[in-house]
Amino acid sequence: MKSQSPTCAILADRHMSPMEGIRGLLETEFDAIYVVADVQSLSSGAQRLLPDLIIVDLSLVGGDLPALLQRIAELSPASRVIVLSIYDEPSLPRLVLTAGAKGVVLKRCVGTDFMPAIDAVMQGQCYISPDFGFAASAARSTQNSEMPK
């Protein structure tokens, strides 16, 4: 995916040690990677750096993802956002995409899903970790296999 022009990404997560692997993956695709650990630094960085890509951990946001993504869109309209999550609730991708992100990746699937997510999002497409579908299928399967009372 490496383009001819310099590219910039921001990685936003308060848990830095697990993010080192993600940062390593980003370094193969982007010229500059900035790591931030709070929403204020993320907003400031988005405005100052106008990154091509922002990766934000859902746990950093708290409960107001739509407000944060709206703020990012105002500060850096060309930035594309991928949300990382430990939660595999089937409704999460819709919430994340409706709020304005272009992708959502399960943290447990970063090894397989992260680079395809970056490629898709940077090409203007949306990306959802396939395991979100697995979680929905598993939940339906469990509900359907319950014994009648």
C-alpha cells in the first residue's frame, strides 16, 4: 500500500505495550506514526498533523464515540478512522460505522485483520473484522440450540 507521498498515522490507545505490535505494522506502511494515550492528545494531533489514518481503541473513547469521530472529522476531514475493540458484540460494527469510522477491527484478530483493514480503508472502502459475523452466528446458534422448556 505504501504510496509515493509521505503518509502519517496516529495510534490512540492508553495501553501502550500491546500497541507496539500494531505500531510495528504501521511502520511498514506509513512514514510517520504518532502514538497518543488520551482523547485530548488525539484531537490535538488530528488538528496539527492532519493524518491519513487514525487508529483509536474504543476503550480510550469511553461512551461517546460519535462525538469523538465528529470532532476528528471537523479537525481533519481527510483522515480515515479505524476503531479497535476487544468487544465482539454484533451491533458494534454498525455503531462504529454509523458514527463515522471506516473500519472496526477486533483486537484479538489484529494479526490477521489489521493490514487488510488498512488497505481497504485507505482505498475508500469500509472494513469489519469477519469475527463479528462469527460472534453473531455463534449467538444465533446458541439461542437456536437451547432445549425447549
